[in-house]
Amino acid sequence: MTAIRLLLVDDDPLVRAGLSFMMGGADDIEIVGEAADGGEVEALVDRTHPDVVLMDLRMPTVDGLTATERLRARKDAPQVIVLTTFHADEQVLRALRAGAAGFVLKDTPPAEILAAVRRVAAGDPVLSPTVTRQLMRHAVGTAADTRRTRARDRMAALNDREREVAVGVGRGLSNAEIATGLFMSVATVKTHVSRVLAKLDLNNRVQIALLAYDAGLLEEDRLEGNQESH
């Protein structure tokens, strides 16, 4: 089995050392490099060709958000997992919109960070349904009217079945769960997800979820969030 090539980016040398010790002990993960600032990332990616980048958001010169935006705009970009101290920080949402596959909190147990790296390397996002709903509610609550209009215009490119699949992705459901709910095969769901990504010029499921929420396609989830807050 080929090891997952991992790049660590954090301005705190103690954090990098801890992550390197923790990740380096896994048989299926290879630490290919470390960076102390977002400005070092692109050159390091060119040299080391990582599969996944574990990216701190707050760094003094070039922050993780800027570095993520630059990376995800590249052809054959590595997957990015954002390191943060807040669940619903606006920078986290911006990083997800830029194409990060998810985020982990800095106080996440080591086993969960390892699992997140493995999931992202396999092509899966690292947002649980619970965290997805929390983030999306925050995103909807702070979204401007112009963002909703743009999102609805983009969603109009989808047919009804693709839109239903996009809603399932927005609710944090797996392909198997979407297939069960829509009475179709998992293979068909995968095909629809691929078409949604292509039609909307997105690169992962997290971006589908954000766009679905921005477009107001998950009003039921939003109402549930309002009820819980009262």
C-alpha cells in the first residue's frame, strides 16, 4: 500500500513537532515536509508532491486561508485539511469555500486527526453531519442576499435529480444514505455527484454543501437550527 504523503504547515514549532511525532508513527502516512508559514507552501508542494496538506489558519506572514486559496486554484492540487481553534470561524468557512476538504480542531484527539487525513486522502470530506449542520447554519446566517442570488443562479444549472443529490450532500449524508433515500444505486449517486461538481465548477462535496445552503435548498435544516436556538 502506498503511504499517504503529508505536508505539515504551522508557525508553532511545538505543534509541528507534535503532529510529526503523531503522524510519523502511522505505517500508512509519510511526512514529506514542514512549513512555518503559508508563503512557503507552494514551493514545498512543488518539491514534495503531498497528497494532503494539514494547514494552520493563523500564521503571521501568509495565513492558511490565503495559502489554501492559492493551492486549490492549482491544477492537481493536494487536498487541504484546515487546523483551527474554532468550529464556525469565518476563516474556516472561507477556506471551505476555497476548496479545503474539511477541518480539525487543534485539540482533536490524535486518532481522529489520523482518521481525517486518511479520509481526505481517500476522497471523502472530514465534516460529520453534526458539524456540517453547525457550519452551514452559520454560513446561512451570515450570507448576504447577493450570495443567495448567485448560489440559486448556479444551482439552476442542475436537473431535478442532481439537485436532490446536492441537497443530500448538503445534509452530510454519505452516498449510500443518499442512494437509500432517493431509491437509486450508489453508483448512480456517485455519477450525479460527479456531474454536480463538473456543472458547478466545484472540487469537493464540502463546496456542494455550502452552495446548497447558500441557495436556500436546506430550509428544513435551517428551521431546525432556529428552533434549537429558541
